[in-house]
Amino acid sequence: MLLHGATLIAEPCPYCRGVRVMKNGNALCINCGREPDKQKLEKIETPPQDTNPVLATLNKKLERLAADLDAEKDLQKQQQILKSINSVIETIQKLQK
């Protein structure tokens, strides 16, 4: 999607906490494929801060990867970064269960 004009969004998906992109005014999660409903966004509470130091480290890594992705111009490197982002998200989800 990034190759076709989408923009990476800093806020995670309110449903699965996955990475979202903005295309044509719509925010779409690349992990679960859902678009947040405005009514549901108002009802969703911010999850408490991670008390697990491993989760905190992974979340920081995810933020750095998102910044790297935003700055990267090489398409192959963008794809590598997206794979890394997906791996970090999967790991976070496993640790949160």
C-alpha cells in the first residue's frame, strides 16, 4: 500500500494494535484489515502502560521501525522494515496473551 501512495500512521489499530496506513482519507490496519469506526474509537479506552519491560522494549522498537520506514526511500528496504514490524507485532501479541 505504501508503494501506491498510502502513508504510515503513528497511532496503532484500536482493535488489534497493528500498524495502520492512510489512503484516500481512510485509515486501514495492515494487520487485521479493519477501519476504525468513529463511534467505537470514542468508546475505546487507552490500554494501560506496559509493566512488562520486554513489552516496553518491543513497543519502543516498533516506534523506531515506524520512523525508519517513514524515512526510507528504497522499496526493498521498506519491505524488510515492514516484515520486521509485523514480526514485532506478532511477538507483542503473543506476550500479551
